[in-house]
Amino acid sequence: MADSFSKKENLKKKAQKRQEKAQKREERKTNNNKGKSLEDMLVYVDRFGNLTDLSPEEQAEEEAKNAKQIKKGSSENEDMLFTGIVNYHSEKGFGFITDDQTKESIFVHSSETSQPLQKGAKVQYQKKQTAKGFNAIAVKII
């Protein structure tokens, strides 16, 4: 006896489901996590809420190392002269300088210069590390 159209469709669907199931089984076999150590499967959360593979002790060591580098770098930066352009200056006496080399914004206050600052002025300055970032000190208009 000949099979009806709907019976053929049902057989095709069953065959396709079997094929998909076999394919999923193969994927699970290739991507299994068996045999991995517990350390490889652990994930930690840092103080900002981001996932990391560093343990809390390693995170503390990393932060201490970075803090030392920042302190070391700040003393070096106080001796070097940098150039930049004032990209913002308010009537209250503060503004920002865009560094020529790094293109980062550095905070500047009018008390750090003997000349009045204007937007677009080319300046020469030294950097000082603070808790909020770098501040420009000993600012001179070029």
C-alpha cells in the first residue's frame, strides 16, 4: 500500500529530529567540561562586579602593583614638560588641556598659571597625579 502525503511528512520530521538529536549529542561530546580541574572552572567577581579568573588575593596583589606604578609614574611626570591645547576654560577658573601626544584631557586650574588661560591656547605644563587623575601644574602659555 502506498503511504499518504501526511505520513511521508511525519516520517521526514522524525528523521530530521533524529539527525538533530545526534548532532547535539556530538556537540556535547566535543565540548564537555569533564576532566577539567576545579580551578579551571572557577570564576571570581572583582570589586567592580566584573567576572575575572584572578582570586581575591591575586586581585589585591595586582592592585598594589598598579598603585606602585602610578606613584612611581607621578614622580617621573612632575619633572617632564608636556605640551597641549586648552580645549575648555570656564569663568570659575578651571579647564581642561588636551595633551598633544596622548590626546587625554588633563584638569587645569587658573591658580597653576600666572597668565590667563583662553580656549585654544597652546600651553606647556607638568603633570601631577591626584586621586581623581592627572592635574596640570606650572602651566605656561607658549
